[in-house]
Amino acid sequence: MSECPVCYAETVSDYQYEEYVLCGIDEKCPHGCYSYDFSYGYHTLTISIRGHAIPFYWTYHDDGKELRCLRERAIEIVAKRARMALIEDLRTPPCIQCGKPAQFCFCSVEHAREGGVPPA
């Protein structure tokens, strides 16, 4: 088991075997902010920021140390931004009409005109 790079929750893993050979791995965060898939030499890592998926793809043929370092740094930066967005969403007071984070919810015209801040 590994942990989600965004929220640090323990991921749910599923392993696929064919004739006792590992041919696939699926890891998913229970909160939906991270998923990792390995299948027949192809890797897909997806990080979600506010519902927008940012995928990274690579194969085991992508050997270059420089390329691997750049990819790992890019994944680290996206995970950090997703973590910051998650913290920001948790700190934003919810909409009093629907409970969604107020900065993304426009339940009424008055609510939208106020820039997403719940009416007092």
C-alpha cells in the first residue's frame, strides 16, 4: 500500500496477474485526487485539481535520467498545487444554500453578484 501524494490517504490497490506474472497495478485515492495505473509497461499517473484531471504518461523505455527527473519534478509540483487547492477549499466557508465551497458555487443571481461570498 502506498499513500496519495495529495492528501496522504492510504490508496486502494488492485493487482492483475496472468500466469503468476504481475501485468497490471491500479492504485486509487479513496478521495479521488490521485490514481496510478501500470499495465504492460505503460504507466499512467493522474492527479485531480478541483475536478480537472492532469495525466502523466510514460513507459519503461523512457530511461533517460534527465527525463525521469523532470517528470518526477513535474508530478511533485502538480501534487503540491493540488494539495494547496484542497487546503484552500477546506478553509473556504461553504455556501449557505447548497454547502459547496462558496467561491465555486452560484446558487442564485445575488450570490453570483457578490463574487461567491455567502449572503450574510
